[in-house]
Amino acid sequence: MIERYAVLLSVVTYLAISTVSLCLIVGVATIGPGRLYRLRQNALPRIRELKPQIILLVSVLLVSAVARERLQVVSQLYGLYLTGAIFAFEGEFVAWLQATFATPLRTLYFSWVYVYGYVFLLVFPFVAYGVLEESTTLKRLMTAYALNYAIGLVCYTVVYAHGPRNIMPDMVQPLLFTFNPDVLALTSQINENTNVFPSLHTSLSVTVGLFALLTRREYPGWAAIATPLALSVVIATMYLGIHWLVDVIAGIALAVGCVFASYRFISPAAGETTEDTASAVE
Amino acid sequence: MTPSPATTRRAVIAGSLAGLGTASAGCLGRVRNIAGREGSTQMTLDVYTTPADADPHGIRVARHLEEHLRAVGIATRVNTMAEADLYRRVLINQSFDIYIGQFPAHQRIDPDALYPFCHSEFNPEPGWQNPFGITDLTIDDLLEEQRGATPEDRPAVVDDLQREIARQQPFVTVVFPDALTAVQRGRFEGWRRDERVSKPMRLLSLSLSGDDEGASGTGDGETTGDDGSERTEEATAETTTETTAVDGPSADATLRLVTTDPRVAENRNPIAAEYRRDGTYTELLYDSLIRTRGDDRIPWLARDVSWLDEQTVRVSLREATWHDGEPLTAADVAFTYAFLSDTSMGTADAPIPAPRFRGRSTLVTGAEAVDDRTVDVTFADAHPQVGLRALTVPILPEHIWSERTEVAAIAGIEVDEQTTDALVWDNPEPVGSGPLRFVEASPGDRVVFARNDDHFLDRGPEGVPADLRGKPAFDELLLNLVPSDIAAVEHVADRRADATVSNLGPEAVPRIGREADATLVSRQSSAFYHVGFNVRNEPLSNPRFRRAVAGLIDKAHVVDEAFQGYAQPAASPLANADEWLADDLRFDGRDPETPFFGTDGALDVEAAREAFREAGYRYDDEGVLLVREP
């Protein structure tokens, strides 16, 4: 037991250290050390300003953490069993993807992206949008995150499906787990193997990617990093045999919907211009 | 799924009705005759099994079958679900077309185990009782006949029974898998190549390694040989262990097992069919009157069993207490047999039998306590040797289970009159009398059992083989749940576990060879993989159709591909019991009864389709197998 937590702890620690250092490096490069420093004095008033979004996001995460197991039971009893339907629909696409493109180097890259790249992708926008003069972008981002999680949780309850590696064990190698069993300890702690539709890895990454594109005038460097990274996460979910193409398409649709909704719900405060509205006006 | 050409053709006919109709009045009657008929559509079958994480083999068999079903023009969907969900669907709700599963046995199969499996009497009952819904007089007669037959006559009856089952194929016996296990060297001794590791008796007879360092070179006392044969190397280890056990096991004597099966962490009810695989842990928690090992019967809770007459045995019990301190008496034994055949204890309109142990509970007509320590058990019309099987059911405490006899209700509403509280109870804190007692469980994570120091094994009782006296040698059994077979092997390799108990797949096995500390133990298991058909519904109610489907499975190829050779193809559910297997059902390179349409896994599609045509099915011009629209 203790050993298991020790493994988990070491994975989490490593994850935290690598995320923080990546954020620092990319932060200095794309935001600049001066503005980055401003985050410190900005932090307290910013948190006060963002109170509703913080409450929203934290409560969605809390509900997800507390209710997930119970909702899983609901899903088992009343959910739609869609594994067979998804497989009948898209067939062996994921197996083909792996068979065609898998090399050890790519596997290493996509495994890294799936775990570490993804966490960095999700954390960094807090830094980047936190140093901005206006708070609208960060509000929108957090609203979009919360929507992603909330809708994802509903979908996981309604749909009961296993991922490709569980259906095509011979064709789809569980690359991530084979290469890094410690990661397995982490992912199995937070993920049910029936929560595949939609792919939240995809939807959250695409959400960050879309925000990066929308704020490209402010942070051209970040847009250049985030877009390929988000795309890599999207590909990684299928390459590693974790998600179906259908999950990924649904994830992308969810991301577009959430970003759109966050823009509809949250308009810039009076007198504030956000980077993207400014560019839209030009 | 996909609209068949036939359906579209029908729509076209309907659409052009007006035009055709007006063209000629005489034609109207003809149009009515055509359009009035129900059209045909493609046949659809749903195949259910567990995902690869839960069992690496079932899904591979399912995919093999699915591919070939599609090839012969049947729309097939493979649905995966967790064990408890799968078996709730198949065994309790009986809502499936085809399932792929393992026979729930860890012992060599006695032919009588087929009695509940195939007898029509159990058709409406939930559990591993006739999950197929086969109702056949010939099979019923043979099942009854083998129960009463003398030892001389029984083999011939059992041969006929196997032939009849093979002919009708209510299920396809696919393979007998090897029970592969990764075992860590040097901590415990007594793992044997020839026996499944998770057998309760095997776990109980393990002994601690004499010294931790030097043990890896000694081969762990693994011996090969037949079931029930004398142990050789182990005998030397025993003397040392016995003293250790009596003095109290050393501080780190925790036996750590890993499994992918999460069910025992959620539910520990010995009679809940959907939560039990073969009942290893419930057998360690609950004692039975006798235990079997190979061909030996070991007097367990029963100190002695003597025949009063042809049908009745008198059982005298050992001193035993329940884990909660209450004494175990003959009344508990009498209660158990009554309870297993009717969990409502006579309060429901009709008996509600326990869904497990049905074959054995139907062997008993009554059990009566003579005094506190003596009970008389009366058998049904069966040969004494078969009847004794009934003494291997777990004995349950009356003071716990007699409170669970009411019809189950959710918030006061009775959902189903055929279900008692006892069947749906999670039994969170099981009170048994067995050599292990329950300590704690956290779902999705682990289960902890502790050695029961009050158990009679600790007192080195008479009648119990030497290797079980003073056992178990561990003072705690820790069962860790892991997400996949690969993770299970990693646990053993990293010295975080002593052995794996769930199935290991083709990717996991080579890893064992690469790890210095892990060793592979294997033995042909009785838990054969089978393809079960729901014969209650069309088209699987048709034995010709079932035989054609059976011919789509290349069992030898499945062994090579899905099991990497760690299995034996089989044509009879008794294939691993040499003395029972019918000679003409021996798998000799090909299946003797339903040979594969093709060679080396490659299906001869035309030959297979011809078999379906011969069974009376039709194809459209695009090769779609047609059925009447429902």
C-alpha cells in the first residue's frame, strides 16, 4: 500500500517539477521576465476578481471527484453501452494509425505529451492570462475548463464504452502503459477505463489551443507552441490506443462549443479591451 | 446496422405503389400481395465479453468470432463490460445473444458440474445455471442418469452426455487455458507448476521460505506432476514451516497477491453469482464440511462422515466458532442446506434458490441437526459418490443469513419477487468460520484478510494432510487490485507482490521471463473458455445455426494467437478430465464435432456460407445473411 503511494508520489512530484520548470522557461520566453514578475503583485486582486470562475471551476472539479464513482455505478446500470457501436462505426482506424506510424521515438514523444505536455498545456494559460491587464480572458478560460469537465462528466455517465486497446488488444498496443508502468499507477488512480467518450484530453487541449490562437497577438510565441502541442495531445490519445476517433471528434466539438459558450457568457468589463476583441475591431 | 438492400427494395415498391397501381387496375392485387409481406433484413448478433484490461483472452476470442460472423454476412457488435456487469447481464437478466466467458471452476470438473449448467430445470433461474436456456429432454435424461449411475456405468452415460451436448452446441467449448501466474521467488514456497495458484487449498498450504536470500536458486520447491500426486521437494520445507506457524508467523508474513478482478473489493457474498469468479476468497472465509484436492476428500468442518443408509450420511462436526465469536453448530449446517435451496426460507410464494451451488444443493433433500455437533444429510436420488459433492458447499451462519430472507426492496418497494435480500447483499463484513477472516476492503484498491488463529487448522487436526496442519503460514493476505495484467506482472517483478491471480495475456507473459525475481507457474485450468448462446431467441434457438457458428471458430488458431500456445483446444467441457472425456471428442488437430470451415485461421467463406444455407438461411446478392424483419 505504502509502496503504491510512494510510486504515485514520485510520479506526481516529477510531474509537478517538470510542469513548473516548463512554465518558467516558456513563461520567460513568451511573456518576458518583467511581466512574469508582475504576476506576484497582480495575484491577490486577480483572485478576488475571478472569484465566481474559481468557485465554478473548483466546484465542478469537486463534484467530479466526489460523484465520479457513484455516477460510474449509474453508468453501469443505466448507461448506453456504446463500445460495440463505436467499433462498428469506425472499425480499426486506431489500429491502422498505430501500425502505420508507430516508432519507438514517436511513442516516447507521444507518451511524454500525453502526460507531461498535457498538464503543462493546461497550467500555463493561468500564468499567461494571469499577467494580462484585463481579466476577461482568464475568466473565459476558466469557464471553458469548467464547462468541459461538467459536460464530460455527464457524457461519461450517459455513455459506457471501453477504449480501443480494450477491444483490439492484438492490434492496438497499450503503448503508454507498456513503456511507463508508473504512469499507469497515476492514470488508473484518476481514470476509469470506461470514461472514453468524449476524450477530455482532446477537448481541454483544443480549448487551450483555440484560446492561444485567439490571443496570438498578445502571445505569438505561445500560439506557436500551444497549437502543435495541443495537436500532439489529440493525436497521442489515439496513437497510444486510449481513445477512439469518435471520442476525439466529440472532444473537438466539445472544445469548440465550450470556447464559444465562454465568449457568449463572459463579455469584457466596461472600459476593458481584450486582446482578441481589439484585433476583431481593427 | 446498415440498411440492407432488401429493405430499400421494399421501400421502392411502396414508393411506386401509386404509379404502378394506376397503370393497371388488375395489377393492384399483385402489388398488395408483394407489399403486404414483411421484408427481410440483415441478421444482427450482439457478442458480450470483458475488456482486455479485465481479461486478455475473452476479447480476443470475441474478435475472432466477430470477424468470421461478419464474413458470413451477419452484422456483429462486440460489447465489452466489466465482469460484474457482464455476468449481471448474462446470468441474471439473460439479455444477450452470445457471450464469451470462463466456466466458474478451479477444481477438475466432475461430470455432475454439467447438471446445473445444462439441465432445463434451471432454465428460468439466474446464476451459472443453464445460462443458455437449453431445454432438451435427451440432455436432461442423461444428466439425471449419470447422477444415479454406478461407477461402472457412469462413464458410458457421461460419454453420451458429452456427445449430445457437443451435437446440440448450447455453448462452444473453445479452449482450456493454462492458468499462468507470475510468482516472486524466495518469499513463499509451495507454488506448484501443476496447480492453479489461486486455488484456496494451494494458498493455504504455502509455507514461508526458510531464508530470504538463498531461496531464489532452489527452484521454489516447484514440482511437476499430476494432481494429487505426492509432493516431493516440499516435504522438506514443511517441517521448518510447521514450527514457524505454531510459534506465530514472523512479522512480515504477508502474502501479497495482485488481481485485475475488482469484484471481491465490492462484494463478498458467497451466493452472488455475478460477483464471484470461482469463489477463491469466499472459500477461504467460509468452511465447507469436506474439501476436495485432486481426487482426495479432506474432512474439513466434518470430523467424520459415516453412511447411515443408502441416502443419508451422519456428519460429526469439529469444534468451530464463527469469526464473530458465536459457536458453529449443527443447526448452522442444517440451515445452510435449507437456505441454499430457498433463500426466503419458505416465506416467498415459490422457493428462491441461491444462484450459486445449485448443482450441489439439488443433491440434498434435507439436513437435520441431531445434536449440537451432529447433522444428518439426506441425498436425492444420486449415487453416493456423486452425492458427497454436496458436502463441499460453504456453511453459512444462521444468525446472520436468517435476517436476509425477505424479498429484496429498494426504498420499501419490491422490485422483483424472485430476489431476496440475501442475493443482493454485498456482505460487507463477512462472518465465516474459515482459516481467513476479513479485515478491510476499499473498492478499486485492495482487500485485506487475516489469519484466523482460532481455526481448527491451527490445532493440527486429525484427518488433514500434513502440509495443511498449522496453516496458513502467513498472518495476512493482501489482495491488491491493479488495472491490467501487465501492471500485475510489474508488481511481482518489483517485489511489490508475491503472485498474480488473474489471467495473464500474451504481452504480460514474456515480461515474466525477463524479470530475474519472477518465475512463471502454469497449469491447465478447468475454467474453460466457452462461447455461450442464448438459445431462447431466434436464430440461436436453432441447433443447426449454432453448429454453423461453432464452425466459424478455429480453436487451434485461437490457442496460437490469443493464448500464445498457453491453452488446449477442446471439443468437450470434460476435455481436461482424461477419465471422463469421450474418445471421439478428443481434439486431434481439428474439432471432431464442428470442424472449422477453413485452415490456419483463414476462413473458407464460401464453405461457411454454404453451412448457413444448408441450415435454411438465405443470402441476398450482396452476401448479407437475411432474416425476417422483426
